[in-house]
Amino acid sequence: MEVKQFEELKFKANYFSGMNSMGGQLYIYSDRLVFKPHAVNMGSLSDKVIPIIDIHGYKKGFLTTMYFILNNGLKIKFAVWEKDAIIQVVEERRQALFQQMGKQMPAPLML
């Protein structure tokens, strides 16, 4: 599948895994989100990759908290300042991916 190319965007973010969080950058590419932790974090410093096609919805929490809700029901928690901007650019890319597959995009779940 050829993916429509969008500008790569980068946002400051914290990624939460259980009770732990890591600071880093959330990169948004044409077909995936990639959280790249800063080198000063403890634990695994591997990139966290979320295919955009797997995103089913979003939940905006208190202040900077937001969740990406995946098709399998998994919720991935981040802290970011630009929640609305992130949702907008992810939805643009999500729409393009569904169009390229010739499928109707389901409306995002907003909790």
C-alpha cells in the first residue's frame, strides 16, 4: 500500500507505562506515531510505535493527559500540551489511509 506523504510532526510528550512515565518526543508520520524517549529516562529506551490505522479513538483527560484508543481496546496514555492539534493531524492521516485502502473510515471514538 502506497502511503500519502504528510509532513513529519514532532510534539513534546510523556509516555505512561503502568505507574512509570518517560519524557521524550511524539513523532507523527504519514502512517504511524512513534514515541522516542529521551536518553536520560530509566528503563527500556526503545521507540514505541503505534500504526495510525490501529487508532480507533481518543480520550482527553485532565490537563495534559490524553489516550489513544486502539482497535483492540487498548488505551495508550500520554501527557501532551497540544491534544487538539495532535488529534487533528492524526485524523487527517487516518482518513488518507482509509481512502487509500478504498474503505470508509469509521468515526473516531471520543471519550
